Amino acid sequence: MNENKTAPYGALILRVALGILFLAHAGLKYFVFTPAGAVGFFESLGLPGFFAYLTMLAELFGGIALILGLFTRYVSLALVPVILGAIILVHGANGWLFTNPNGGWEFLALWLAALLAQAAIGSGAFALHLNNGKFSFRTSSTK
């Protein structure tokens, strides 16, 4: 197969997988831990409680934008601090393996690498783009 023909579809798969992961984590905070529980957890880390809401919003809208392929490079980079925060403040002290008690940071390191790769390669196939104030749907672009 020709890389130029398949690369946009690889970017699509990565983009949608990342989007689903972010939606799942937003849903986890909202439906399982509840917003109040998430606020309490963030406060237990020494962060202002409203950071929990900012994180849930970033995960929700970032996940949707990634799935749609909208501003993919920027959204991917904007979500990097969310993952870095999870590594540094939550999972970093638990060791490398995610199977460690309270989860290590290996999964988050992979997630970080995937976000950086997505930012580098662009949105791929089947992505929405904003051109001259109008949305257009591209089927094979990596921009």
C-alpha cells in the first residue's frame, strides 16, 4: 500500500480513539464520580475545585472536536496539560505500571505521545475544517 493513501486513515483512527477516550473520562467524572466528587478530589490534590469543571469541559469538548476532526492540531496540544496534570498530580508517584495501586503513569504517557503525534500529523480523513467562515468536510486531508 502507498503511505500517502493510508496515512490519512491512520490519523483518523488515532483521532477518533483519542476523542472517545476523552469523552469516556469526562463521563467518568460526571456520571461515576459526580461533579461534586470530582471537585472534592481536585481539592484533595491542593487544586481549586473549579479545575474539576474546567477539566471535564476540556475532556468533553476536546473529545467531540477530535472525533469531528475540528481544529485537531490545536485541540490535541490544548489537551496536553490535562494529561500532564494527571501524570504529575495524580499518577506519577504511583510508579510506571498502570496496574500498580492507584494506577501508574504508563497509560498516560502513551496518551501524551498519541496527542503529540496527532498534533504533528493533523486531522486525517473525514474531518471538518473551517475555511473562510464556513465548515467543509474533507475525506482525506492530513491538515
